[in-house]
Amino acid sequence: MSIAKRAGAEFLGTFWLTFGGCGSAVLAAAFPAAVGGPFLGIGFVGVAFAFGLTVLTMAYTVGHISGGHFNPAVTAGLWASGRFKTADIVPYWIAQVLGAIVAAGVLYVIASGKAGFTVGGFASNGYGDLSPGKYSMIACLITEVLATFFFLLIILGSTSPRAPGGFAPIAIGLGLTLIHLITIPVTNTSVNPARSIGPALFAGGDYIGQLWLFIVAPIVGAVLAGVVSKVLQSDD
């Protein structure tokens, strides 16, 4: 499969992850009372499942084309485990980040079509005052490294040739759901630099200033997981 087709699949997958996951937070997480009765929205539990479902659905849809990374940290983790070529890292990262930015742009156009719209945090990630629960930078750094570490262990383990075939997207999707259930109150959950970059560009201000953590921490966690998984799954 050509790198152009694989990068295209990554663009679409990351677009869907960002649009579906962040869209659920921006458009449906909370909703004012409407005529005919209150609609309280899906809450952070619903957002957690939305993120998991985006990965599950697109992994089955285009995973056979690109491997279904949809996340620069996943690409880095697979590379560290010896399961991804160095030459393909940059094309994948470009496609993933572009997919997230375009998705955030489309989401912004839709959300701004509602009277009284204010961009606010726009589903961005943050620490300190920008953390949903006002958690410190250190707490958020540890959270993102640890959550991404285990997310990559799930991915690398469930896609191993020795794992039961056909079930990896389910494990990965549920794993991402669990991660969101734990970490939304802390960082609004990144574990994905592309997902963080897209919304932050529209939220602006301090959200852009804090992006470094949500780029560095997931990459570090993913690379550590790649090294550990390589050792665990070796035949030695």
C-alpha cells in the first residue's frame, strides 16, 4: 500500500477521532433546558465513550490500510517497538495533525452557528487553571505519560500476532474509553498530540501555550511503552 493511501487513511481516522470525540464535548456534553423538557447532555461519561467509539469504528474501517494509528504518539510507540518504519513517521504525523486541525475547523464552523456561541476551551487540554479539576502541571504530566503508556501497551498487545485475531479495535476502543473516564477531570484527556493541537488552535491564548505538555508527555509515554512491550513480547 502506498504511503499516500496510508497517510490519507490516517487523515480520515484522525479527523473522525477529533470531530467525534471533541465534537461530543463541544456540542453534546452539556445542553440547556429546551422547550418540551430538559436535555442535560451526555456528560463526561458520554464523551469518554465517544472517543472510544471513534477509534473502534475507524480501526475497523481503515485500520487494514494504515494500521489505524490516528495519533502521533501511537506512531511513535509502534516505531519504538520495532513495528513501524522510521521513514514513514513524518508523513503519518503530518496527516494526523492536519486531520485534527481540519476536524476542529469544521467543528468550529458548526458550533459557531448557534446564537450566543463562545469558543471557551473548545475541548482543549490544559493544566493548572486550564485543567477541568485545576490539577497541577506535574499531576497532569504524570497522568498523560502514564495513560499513554498503558494505551500503547493495549495497542501493542492486542495487535500482536499471538493475540486473538479481529478483536484489537474493541480492546483499543474500550481502553481509550477507560482512559477518558479516569483522566477527563485532570487534563480533559489528550494521550494524542494531534487531538490536542487541533482544538487548541481555535481556543487560542494559554491553551496554545500549554500545548507542549500534551505533545511531549504522550510521546514519552508511548515510546516507553514501545520499549517495554518489545521486551515483554520477545521470545527470550
